Amino acid sequence: MQLDLDTIRANEYLIRAYGPDEIMVKDATYNHSIVVCIDQAPRPWQLTTPNTISSSDIAALLQIVTPEIILIGTGTRHSFPPAAALVPLLEAKIGYEIMDTAAACRTYNVLASEGRRVVAGLVLTV
């Protein structure tokens, strides 16, 4: 999908580029896992593999905004986190999708551009 960068407001945090070891949000490049939402600067997410995602990591995603949906990017490969880690999403009745980080970046931009309240936890494997 081609985004018209002229229509992006200055306060929007959309993903401009991504690769296996970096993600560019607005004009900043991150070389570590991050949490991103449209109206706040990305925050570090202390994860290097989806296997280590815990329920407290997921609960931290819910603290940023009240999202309609949460995207979890699991690095270069699609991988499910432990089922127990997803309990906070089920309890909060928040929809979620788990996909590789590249797909999560693309999906995040589409949903954010539609005005959806989306939060993405993006794992970079280093």
C-alpha cells in the first residue's frame, strides 16, 4: 500500500520503514523491540524473542491507550507466544492478531490510517 506522506499529520507515528533489525517510525530509527501507537512516541519493549512474552508484557500494551486491537509482531517468523501471556487481552476483551513483525508493521499502518485505535508490540530479533 502506498501512503501519501503529505497527508500524514506531524503528530502521527506511522511506520515508514522496517527490516529484520530496525524499524523507522516518523524520522527515528529503532534497533530494538518497540511498542507503537499513532499518537505517542514509540516505547522500548524489552523482548528479543516471542517465546519470552509474558502476561505483564501484554498488560503493558494495554496501559498506553485503550486499543480496539493489538498487533503482536513476532520477529522474522510468525510464532505464537505462550497462551498464558495472552490472558490480559482475553480478560480485557481486546482483539489481537499475531503475525511476523513485517506484516504487523504493514497492518498497523493500514489500521492507523483508517483512524482505528491500534497498538503494536513489535519484536526485533537481534
